Amino acid sequence: MHRITSSAIVLDIENAKLTDYDALVEELIYIPLGREKGMLGSIKNIIYYNDRFYIQDEGQDQVFIFNRTGENIRKISAKGRGPKEYLGIGNIDIDAERDALIIRDVLSGRSLYYDLDGNYMYSYDTPFQSDGMLWLSDSTLLYLCATHQNGYTQELARYGLLATSGDSLVAKEFKYLPSQTGYYSARNNLRRGYDKVYYRPLFSDSIYAINSDLTYSLAYYARFKDSAWKKYNKSDKFVSMHDKGHGEYLFPWFYETQDFFIGNTKVTGNKTMDHVIYDKQKGVTYISQMKEYDSIKELNRFYGYDCFGVGNGYFIFACDAIIFEERTGINKRLKDSTLTITDPNLEKIIKNLNVNDNPILILTKFKSI
């Protein structure tokens, strides 16, 4: 892999516009998820593909497949040591060339291929360990590696990103630098953007775009108080955080559509997480805290708090009944008539919501303001 020069977007958190989250939201679509095949545990990842939601259940090492209306049409639960089984799911992805679902077994180093209905097709092993994997193009796959993995081989030791084409290792890049030099790059992230794959070390304010030809470039970098941006923004090395503790809270998740970028952060000094929303068309960075519901008297919208994926221009949030109640105290407030729900669709969903249900997906589309 080699780096190429490309224009990058500055996520200017230090000078961002403080904005009510509600003002940026154009549309919300609520999709209650059925429990025909069982209960979801802890959601890690949601992929929307061909009108279906593929949801990785991190808590139970399972994958649930839902249709566009929220009906649970399949559950993949194959934990074990057999030839068609996995030990622990690192992540899931879609191979768009083959129309196949991939499950990456983080413990065995195996990648398992399923058709889009969830039927097992085949699997193969890689001669290295990785925390996760994404399909890039054709037969090229990217693998996310932690600092402690692959130390047994000098060739692969301490590389953050590996690439294979078919059975061959074709590239490696982003070598971890010694922590003594002041760089931090553990617990890195690999995300799918609108038309690229993005790679970011956790203790870095830089996000790199990986292109289909295995070149890469700086795509986004964050500028905020006490960051090392001014010193390192043109460097080919990882950009380290001034404060390692703060760096841990810069974009633990981030996603992108054609028009918007969203991530969350705690580097603004607030006690709670803020959303950083970047409008690509206007070139404006917004900081927005999620709406507090305890003081409102009329409820016409409800937002999720964590994003898990994208699809058709929407960011996919999820919220279950327990979190919903914790955030709103809604049952008590409806009973004592201190809260009224003014959206009939939302009212119907809330009245049918209970703790034994699967979460609600909240598809969110933003607008320029």
C-alpha cells in the first residue's frame, strides 16, 4: 500500500456550530424488530443490503436477518468447533461481488461465507489473526489487526491493516509505532463509508480512506482544543492525541452517507457524549447534544443514541425499551398525564413496546440548515 495526496475534510470541532439535533433531522423512520427467531443481545453492527438488515449480535455471537418491515426471517447461530461453525464473531460484512454475507471468526482466523438468506456456503482460513475484516473490491479483503496479534511472524508483526486477494497476502500498512515515541494506535477502527472503506486508530484524530486499488489517503481529520493537528496534519505518521484520555473518546463510532458524516466525541469537555455532524454540501461542522426528554411536555420524535450502520442515505440507530424508558421516563409520565405523544405512529409503537421486545431501528436522515 502507498499513500497518495488527496483533499481531506477538516472536522473543526473547536470552532463547530452548536446546534439543536432536532434542527438537523429531516426524516425519521421507526422499524420495530420482530422476535420471530429470538431476542437480540448487544448490537455491534448493522448492514443494510438488498432491503434487508443484517445485525451482528455481539452479546450472543449471532447474526439476525430482518426484512425491511422488521420481520425476523433468519438467525445464524453456529457457535462451535465444527467445519461450519465459528468460535467468536469479530464482525460481519457483505461481499457485493458475490452477494454473500461474511462472518469473520476472530478466534479461529476463519472467514465463513453465507448466501443472503443466511445459508452456509463455504469458509476458509487465513494464516494470521485479525480483529475484523471488510470486503474492499472483487476478491480483495481488508483485515484489522491489533498490536498483540501476529507477533510470531516478523513479516506481519505490528501492522494495523493487512489485505488479501484470494489466498494471497497482497499488502500491509499502518505499522504501529512504539508507544515510547508518543504515538498511540491501539484498538483501531475499520468502517465502511459511502463509497470507500475508512481506517482509524483510536488514539488518532485522523481517518484514512482505503481505495479499491489499495492506495490510501487522509480523508478526515479532527481539530479541537489541545489536539496535535497543527503539528502533524500533513504527516504520514499517525496523529497522536495531546491527551490520551481524551483521545479515547474521539469517534469510538463514526459513519458516513453521501451528504453527511456523523461520529460521537467527548473532547468538547462536556460530561456526556456529543454528536459531531458534518454537512458535506455546505462544509460545516456541527456539535449537537441529544435531546433531553425529562422536561418536554409533547413528544413528536424520538432519536436513538448510538449509530450502528447506514443505508439508502439514512443513519441507522437502534433503541430498546429499557433504554427508551431510562431516557424518557415515559410510562410514568404518560400515566400521570405530564407527557403527550403527538405523532400517531410513534404513539402506536410506544404503546406496544415492552422489555421483552427486540429494539426499534430509527432510520435518520439529516438536512442542510
